[in-house]
Amino acid sequence: MPSISEKRRTYREMHQQGCFVLPNPWDVGSARYLQHLGFKALASTSAGFAFAEALPDNEVPLDMMLAHLRELVAVTDLPINADFEGGYADDPDGVAANVTACAATGVAGLSIEDSTGDKDKPLYDLDLAVARMRAARAAIDKAGGDVILTGRSEGFLVGRPDIDETILRLKAYAAAGADCLYAPGLRTRELIDSVIKAVAPKPVNVIMSAPLGLTVADLAALGVRRISIGSALARTAWGAFMRAAKEIAEHGRFDGFAGAAPNPELNKLFADDMKKRP
């Protein structure tokens, strides 16, 4: 298995050119399967992991999330990017302390959001948001500086879909030390294109958590460097599970099992995979 430093070096190099997909496993099995398919890096999903723990998104305790990240890092040969929400603190010092703990799990990258969780004031004031990003950058630099820091502006997800404000914030996060920029919720070519051009040459992450009619090739042509999926794979699995379970509970039928993966196929997959693990 590659060392932590090798994973981080590989992940940083992936951000320098081209376009790659960064799928989001929610547990060990999904992580190993995504590696089996040939993906070159993976990212955690705060929502996907929360649902697996019977919690709503943004309610996973810090210690539980850190343990999950350590498990993902240990079980796969691939670089892991941490969906680290808002850094689990409001103040910059708290963000710095928690980013230090996150980096210590061995992740190759992590993201910091600017959403507050307060419906009345959904985004941090820009000065505080920038201070939080600077604190994350300083914590990473103190720990060695090789973890990719992604700055996220959440306006399109929290009821402030202002592209000018989003770009202003992303530029400010880049100046504060973010290596990669990310504005989840951009749903058109025009919005994606405007962000990429505005923050160039910084790499941009675009999330594809719903079918928008855009392919990997389409996004690569726009100049997208990184494509994440968020909780979409976890929610797809939940969707199949919920439909099958409701069919049994409500109608006494088992038709929902028609698309189930064959037991021998899964057994062989993980038996073969187990031999490759350290």
C-alpha cells in the first residue's frame, strides 16, 4: 500500500491537469469496490456516512467522523479527500485545531464550508469565512503542507444563489490559501463556466449528485478539474433498499429484489479483494 505521503503527492498531482472523478464511498465495502473499479481517488460523504449511522447530515460528532476517515484511509490504496463540513467549529482557532486532527487521520485533502447551519444567517460573514480558511491553511502548513485544502462556498445550497457573491467568496478563499475551489449547487453549463473562468488557474470541483445531462467529457471540456458525487451513490443504494423494503411491508411482495447483486458475485469480489489488502 502506498504511504500517506505518496497518496498525498499523487492527489496533488491529479489537481494539476486533466479531469478526474472523485466518487464518495460511505463505508469500507463501498470504498473497496470503487477502488476495484479503477478510480484514482475517493472522497468521504458526510451525508452518506451520517445516514449509515442513523443520523441526519451535519449531526455526526467530530470524533466519529475522524474515526471514519481513519478507517477509509487505512482500507484503501487511494488518496482520500475528507468532506469536513465547516471544520466542526465557528471560530478560526477551533477550525485550525480540528483541521490538524483531520490531517492526522492521513487524508490527502479536506474541504471547509462557509455555511453556518443557521437559516436566518446561512453563510458566515466574508471576513470571518476568510479567517476560517486562513486558519485551515495555517494548520495544514504547520502539519507539513501537503494536504489539499478545498474552499467551499455554499450559497447555492442555502438559499443565496448569487453567482457574483459566490465568485467573490471563492476568490477570497483562494487568496486565503485554498488549493481547490468548490461551489456546490451549480446546475448549468453557464454557471460552471463562469466560476471556472473567474477563479482560473485554480482547479475547480463540480458536484454531480443529480442527472443534469452533463457527462464527464462535457465537464472536462468546460475545464472542470475534479468531479465529486456527494451522497448520490449512498442515496441510490438507500433508494433501492427503501423500495424493496416498502414493497414487502406494504404489499407482501419481493419484486424489489430483482436488481440485487448476486451473492456469489459479491462473495468472490470481496474474497479476491481481501487477498490484496495489507
